Amino acid sequence: MTHADPFTHLNSAQREAATYGDASQGSGVRASPLLVIAGAGTGKTSTLAHRVAHLLLNGVAPERLLLLTFTRRAALEMTRRAQRVVADTVARSHAGGASSLAALRLPWSGTFHAIGNRIIRQYATRVGLDPAFSVLDRADSADLMDVVRHRLGLSKTEKRFPRKDTCLGIYSHRVNTQRSLRETLETAYPWCLDWEEELTALCRAYVEAKLAQQALDYDDLLLYWQVMMREASLAATIGAQFDHVLVDEYQDTNALQAEILLRLKPDGRGVTVVGDDAQAIYSFRGATVDNILDFPEKFSPPAHVVTLEENYRSTQPVLDAANALMGEGGRQFRKFLRSARGGGAKPRYVTVLDDQAQASYVVERVLESRERGIDLRRQAVLFRNSDHSDVLELELMRRNIPFVKYGGLKFLEAAHVKDLLAVLRWADNPRNRIAAFRVLQLLPGMGPANSERACAAFEAAGFDWSILAGYVVPAAAREHWPAFASLMTSIAGAAPWEGQVTRVRAWYEPQLERLYEAAPVRRGDLEQLERLAVQYPTRESFVTELTLDPPQASGDLSGDPLLDEDYLVLSTVHSAKGQEWESVHVLNVTDGSFPSEFATGRPELIDEERRLLYVAMTRARQELHLLAPVRFYVTQQAPAGDRYVHGARSRFLTDSVLERFERAAWPPCPDRPGESQTEAGPRIDVASQLRNMW
């Protein structure tokens, strides 16, 4: 069957990347390792989707493709685009079958953590796990860390010991970077160095607690997978499941993810990774830019490199500034972005007096752009740290300009959502003491001590759900206990999944009314959970997928509905990656913010800060404004205090880079008629009077 060419609209570099390898239609594609360096706005997603389509059209079975991404949404989008390309190609070929191909699925498409979860369950018994193990979300992991911390007596030390979230951060950083604990403390948590011995004991006890409960945290999903891949025979078995492995956003991988990939396909055959070293900005999560920079040399002969430089997002003046910025950077894949949109106005570098003047400038320009037809939602204000927008937010509220700010509490962090999911998690894994402890305390009279005793009795009975009915509880809980015991017995173990969320919700709603304010709003979140549940085949897949890729909204944060025609977007630069707007303002582009004052001690962090500014600049399609306040008022002074420090020009904005900008000061100095005129009258000898004082 001859297919119409689906790649005619791709540029030459995109086409080379999408069709790389020796294709024999109907019998697959043989390809050596491929690295696609995709500059900002160069059509990375489309290129990768076309590569997937190329493999499918040439006979690679969908189940033999492994597509690894960093968000579930990215995996779904990649799959949809590949389906569209395949279906359109077959339809244009008049070969029939387009409808069936349009429904094509990629069963091994997902995030690193989601795929890791599947593979670990597939081989759970070989690594000493129950296939029904639980996956702890970040909050539950921190709670378990706190339980262990308290058990070891580290919550009552004479000197300040790190709190649970810091301890979990230390554990996570050490796991994901694969550095020693000492290196982690020296580079990321220097104030905790004195506690190295205690932290070692704490992390070891935390691991033991997870093993006892048959629970894995988010980092374990990569760690277990990596350890499995170090066993040569098992690595060969897992790698043989796939003919091609494709990785999106490879610059964001950490040491574990890079090792997993290399052990899946040691010779690199069938491996395609796509990313942009200039957008590697997540070292604080354990990612390392070295993975993408070193990728070609991991194989012999080295991986083939294709560079995408034609930009479909920004005007050329914006790209000229971005190119100049990165041109002065350190080790990188050199690229020069060319705009497919042509020319436009130069970006602006605007000096302002202070953060109040900065806010006023942004508001005036945003409103001006709105009057020129650029909706508020097509404009964004970006900043290095979340608190940098505080003054601007007050000015926006004063001027009645609606806005949304990215960040805040996530759906699974809402207390009532965690309550309902804890019931399902405990039913799924009776050893999950964190879930059990939370569920038991939903009942009146079941405080920490009573819940601890109930957990101990349940464990002593061999996790037999039937003992709940006869367990003696405090008087306050007796009225509610029979219904609770009946619920847990009916949904636990291998009970049919259908309708379980409905039953749990019916039991929980009286507790919801008793425990929380605004119950009707929170009830809406539980209804959303119930609707989501019918999309999953099992309880395990439901609670695990929600943990790995949770919804982002929650009644805990819900206020009055935003009834407005438009809104301005405020976002940290890290949250803005992958987004674009017609007009972008970047706040506080001075030394101390770009680069951050906390990054100046290490060259590799300075390089990352340069890339962070590059990411901010390349979000702009048409208009770009970099704001540089002259004054920063000192904190810890009276509200009306006027002590300030001067903001230094960002070291990244050299004279060569600033040549690509229109430079301005705001507000402009007003004309003052008569100020330059000399008043008539006798001269006053001020100099003599000053001398005579001494």
C-alpha cells in the first residue's frame, strides 16, 4: 500500500528528523540514535508526532513504541497528532481503513513515572513487591517522613532539625541526582550539614517504613525502575518489548531517567530524544543539562543530531535578542533561530525607579495593548519568584484589571479530596498505614491515639477486614462505626470496582458536613472525582493515575466565580515554559533576579539562570518588555520606610545584547518651562560664605 506523503508541509530539518532511518514500508524502520535539538517555537511537538506517524505508517506496531513525556497531557497530545497524520495519510491514499487508524492507540505512551509504575507492577514479584502496592502522593510522603522523624526523636532536638518537607526534599534530591547525601547537603541544603548522620538514619527508616507498608513514593517509581534495569537479563527483557523509544523534553531528565533510557537500548538503536539545552531550567528538581549535551557521545558511532532553527512563534527582533543572549553563554548546542513571521518592533529594555513604577508601567502598556486589539489573556507578566508580582497585583486590583496567577493548591492537596482518596487507597492496600490513619480520624472520637490502636489491632489480625465489625471504639464513634466497617469490608480486596466511589462518597458526606465549612463547594469536587472514576478500569489505576497526574483545580481555593470578559496572565518563568503570548513583560531583570542571588556561587547555576531569562524572552510572539527597577526597598523596615538598595544591571544584558533592544526610561521626565532661564538680580557669593564657616 502506497501512502500519500504526510510530510510535505514540514521544513527540511523537521522532515529529516521525522523520517530519519531506513524505512521498509510494512516491516518497520531501522534507525541509529537520533537527537533533535528543537529551539524555542520551532515545532518540536509536531516534529515528534510526525516521527511517531512515520514509524506507524512503515509497519511499527503501536505496542512496540514507547513514548516518554513529562506530562500526561503531552503524551495525549502527541498521540492525537500522530493519529491525525496517519488517518489523513491513509484517507488521501484512497486505501480505506482511515477510521480504524484514527482510533489507533499507543498503549505505551505516558510520563516517565506512569510508565515506571506499569513496568514495576508487571515485574513486582521479582523486586519483592506486592503488585497491589500503593503510590504515595507528595503530601502523604511528607506525612510518613514526619511519622518516622517523630519516632526517631528528631522532632524534639535541642537544635533546629529540618522539618518534614525539607527532609523529603533532601531525600528526593539525593535519589534523583544519584549524588551522595553529603553532596546533596553541600550543594542544596548547606544549613543541614551538621545533621548528616541523623538524616542518613531518617532516610533509611523512611525506606523501611515504605517497604513495611508496600508503598512507593513518587521518586521510587524511577528508583525501582532504575534498579531493575541494572539487572542485565531483566533489562534485556524489558528493552525487547520495544522497537523504538522516543523521549520528549530530554533536557529535563535527571540521572535516573537518563540511565533507564540507556539501559533500555544500550546500543541506541531506535532511540529518539527531542529537547532544547537552552531551555534546561529545572536543576532544582534534579534535572541536569549534561544529559542532553552528552547524549551523542553515549553511543559509537555518536548519535545523529538534527537542529530545528526555524521559529514559528516570535518576530525576528525578539529572536535576535534571544540569540544574542544565548550566544554569550557557555557549553551548548549552538543555534540561530530564524523567524517565519518576519520583522517587527524591537523589544524594549525599560529602566524604572522602583517596583511601584514598574507596576504602573506594566498596567499602562497592558491597557494600551488591549485598546490595540490584544486581549488581556494574550498578554503575560513573567517573574523569577512568585512574590515579585505582589505590588503589581495590588495595582491591578486598584485599576480593576482581572488577572490569574499560575500556582497555588492543587486538587489532590485539598483536604476533602485527600479524605475520600485515602479510603480507596486503604481498601486497595491494607498495609497503607498513612491512609488508614487519615481515614480513621474522620470519625468522631477517633483521635491519633485511638486511630493508632485501631491500626495496631488491624495489623495484628493479619489485615483481616472482618475484624473491624467487632472492634470496640470510643463512645463518640459507635454510632458511625458499623456503617464504616461495612463500607471497608464491601470495597476491600478484589471487590468489583464499579460504584465504589459512589458508596464511599455516600458514607463520607455526613463527615464532610461535620468537618469542613463550605461543604456544597467541596461536594462539587467529590462529584468530579465520581465522574473521573468511571474512566478507569480498576481502583488501583484510578488512585495511581490521580497521584501521578492530578487535576489542578479545587474547591479549597474556589472563591466567587470570575465573571469577566478577559484576564491578564501572571506567571513564574518556570510555570510559563511551553506557553506563548502576543505581549510579554518580564519583571525585575536585574542582578539578584536574573541571575538569582542564590545562583552566583556556581558557574553551572549561572548558565541555567541565563537559560531561564532566554525562556522568558522566547515566550513573546510580538512584543517583549524587560523591566529593570533602579531601587529595591529594604525589607524589615517600617511600612513608610525609604531605605533602599540600587539594582545592578543584569550581567546577561551586555552592551552587545542591549544593541538588540530599544532602551527607555519610565516615566519620562516632564517638561518644566522656565527652569533653564536665569532670574535677574544681584549675584550671591555662596562660595565665600561656605569658606568663612571654617
